[in-house]
Amino acid sequence: MPQASREFAPATRPLPLARAAAGSVYALLLDRNGGAREISWQQVRHWTPEEGVLWLVGRPAGEETQRWLRLESGLDPDTVRLLLRTDNRPQCLSYKGQGLFLSLRGGGLGSDPQPELLCANVWADPNRVIVLRPTAIQAFSAIRTDLKNQQGPGSAGDLLVEVIEGWIVRIEQVLSGIDRAVDDMEDHLLMDPDADLQQELTSLRQRVIHLRRHLTPQAEALSSLQRERSPWLRAEHRDRIREEHNRAHQHVAELDSSRERAALVQDEIRHSQNRKLNETMKIVAVFTAYLMPITALTGLLGTNVEGIPGQAGGDSSPWWAFTVEVTLLLGIMLVSYLIFKKKKWFD
């Protein structure tokens, strides 16, 4: 394994990792017995594998993190570029005899899950685990606390598995939120079939598509990691990774279920809209058919030709013509009403 270079001299005095970025960047040296101690940037720069397993948690945008990765970590430049990217699709790349690169999507810090899945990039080898994530993660803080209490992972393989488990566990909270949102829409439609949920449903379906685009390759990445045969990944590690792989497949299945339920809600909304449109068109059609006979008659009587009964200047006296016309129109309207009523066109 490449030794850390000692030629890099920072321009300013390096801060302890525990103070940098309000605790979002830190490094611990595992003692292989479930415990660990925090170390500073200076100690990270001079770290050697003989001292213990290094766990470095940083931010891709951190200047100190970028300097160390590019100048002192001993990693390949292409691997460093992958580690610093924040838009990686979930993937697992094995570097035979060196280590592996893993990119995952998961949730963030706090009681509520992040609205979008965040990207975490991991480099793991027999002597160190480097994790880059955009924000502080509650699950990683829990691992950190366990290490301080002498109850944490003792090897790089143990640490890698716990990082994976902690990172993707909040996906279930995100999926539960989506499932509850679909439930609320279904209940809303039952209570109010005419409710306007189109915009909310469109947003939800777009989110499901976005999540599935990341969770499907995540299951493939965990499958690749499960097949990894590095000596420092023991059988028990692969068993735990298999559980996460099965869970990832379950996440995809739950998303498919939510997508199908959302499609049913969409069909119900479309049916309700079509029903309202049909009712409106029916009213227009009935009203048009109802007025069509009298419209035709009044149009005929209003033509400017000679010989129309009751026409001014004709042979017959026009004083009664208006009364006859109104009576005739009312009779036609009555007959039309009775016909439409019998055919239940007004229902």
C-alpha cells in the first residue's frame, strides 16, 4: 500500500479535524478492539497502516480533504475524481490488490428524511475507510459514538459494512413517506372524488421516478460488492452485505408498488375529470337539443320573404300572429320537455 507523502506543507496551521466545519469532518484511528481515538489533520498526514485502521469522514467541497486526497492519500487520480464527485450513480469498482470504490445513495441527518437521496462516496481497503458525503449524517455519528464507547467495529471490513447499513437505512423512511402520501391521496379521493390532486400527484410520480433511477443501480452495486473476494472482507461481511442487497431489491419493489398505486390514483382522477366533462357536455347537448325546434321555427318565421302567415302587410291581420307564435313555441317546448323526460335525458 502506498505510504503517505510527507512533502506537503500546509500554508496555515492545520486545525484538528473535530473542529473543522463544525464537526462535519473528522478522522478516527481504530484500535481493532472496538474502540478508536480522534486524530488531527497533521496525524492523518503522517498516518501509516501500522498505527491502525483509519476512518476519515469528509466533505467533497472541503479544501483540506481535497488536498490530502490529491497529494497525500496515494490514491489514483481517477479514483480521487470519483470520490470528489457529488452526482455519481450508485456503483462498485474493485481495484484488485488495492481496495474498492463504492458510491451509494441514502438519507441525511435529522428526524425527517432528506427530500432527495444524497450521494456518499467510499474508498475502502484493508487499512482505511474514506467516506465523503455532502452533510453530517446521524448514522455515522452513531458509529463514532460506539467507537468512543469501545463498542464499534474493529476492522476495515466491519466498518465498511456499518457505514453501508447506516447510510442506506433512511431510505426506508423516504419510501414510507411516499407510501403515506399515496395513502393520503387515495383517502382524499374517497372523501372528495372531485378533489384537484393533479399537481401533487405529478410531483410524487416524478419523485418516485427519480428515486428508482438511483435505487435500481444501487442494488446492482451491492450485488457486485457481495461478490467481492478481497481477503479483508470475511464471510460474515458478505452475509451482511447480502442482507443490504436484498433490502435494496425490496426498496425497488416498494417503489414499483407506489408507482402502480399512483397510476391507479391518476386513473381515478382522470375518470373523475372525464365524468365532469361528460356531465357538462351532456348539459350543453340537452340544452341545445331542447332549443333546436323553437330556434328553427323562429328562424323560419323571421325570414324576409313574402307569404309568411301573420306578416305585416299580408292578407291576414298581424295582431294575433305573435300570440299564435308564442303559443306554438310553448307547445313545442312542452312536447320536447316530455320527450326528454321520458328518455331520462335530464337525469
